Amino acid sequence: MTIHSVLAIGCHPDDIELGCAGALLKHRASGQRTSMLVMTAGQRSRTFTGDTRLKEQQAAASILGAELFWGGFNDTEIDPGRATIDVIEHVMELVKPDVVYVHAPEDSHQDHRAIAVATVSAARRSSRILFYQTPSTTHFEPTIFIDAEENLERKIAALHPVSSATQAPSRT
Ligand SMILES: [Zn+2]
């Protein structure tokens, strides 16, 4: 299977970076188009302060070399129905992914469960959906492993894009 384009879908800022940043960096290094769809701005997060997380997500996308799309939903209010499926289908139309990464369906966060279900519907004609694990995943039996070691530093940088940027001058 030839891969030209991959799309990673996450509910909140950091989900994709935690779940599959190493894989995205590998796709990017192979010259494949990588895109991220982040469904909410993480408004309910303890660390949410205005547009900070929006900027951090944009910085993380730059570090990963990925194009960033926002779903525009409210944190904790994602449902697996038509509106969510429509947004995913719209972004899939734009980037035509050969592989779609999304949260594993068994998860303690309702947004994560809902997006897994909606993505399976939206990507029903897509060739491949791969689930990724995050700290709130409750059950996961992976069958595909992607070695992230060579990209580990950049994955960590993508998780802390602002502190990475502010620390950079002190290292020189
Ligand atoms: Zn999340």
C-alpha cells in the first residue's frame, strides 16, 4: 500500500502528540503529507488559559511538520453523531488520507470514546484506521508497533512547544 497522506484525529490539544507523534514524524520523514484534526481547544483543561493552548497546538503542529485543522467543538461535549462525522468527512475530503489515526475506543474520557466511534463511521471507505493509546485509554491490544526512538526528542518537544521555545536560547 502506497501512503501519500495521513490524518491524525484527537479530541484535545496534546492527545495526538501523546498518542502518535512518533508515527507522524516517521510519515513526514518519508515525504508523506501529515495532517492533524483537533476537535476542541481543551477549554475544560486545568491549564486552559485563553488562546494559550491554541498557540501551543499550532507550535506542536509546526514541530511535527503537520497541517493543523480545528474541529470547533466544545471540550467534553463531543458526540459520535452526524455533526462530528461531518467535520471528519470534510477534513478527509481535503487531505485524502490513506491512513487515519484516532483514539482507541476503550477510554475513560467520553470525548475519546465518541471520536473513535465517529471516525470509524466517517472513514468507512478509507483504507486504514489505526487506533492510538493515550493515558486515559483503558484497554488496548496493539497489533502494529512503530519505533519512535529516533523521533523521541521531537515528540517531547511537540508536547512542550512553548517551554521548548523559551528554553532554546539558554542552551546556546
Ligand atoms: Zn483528550
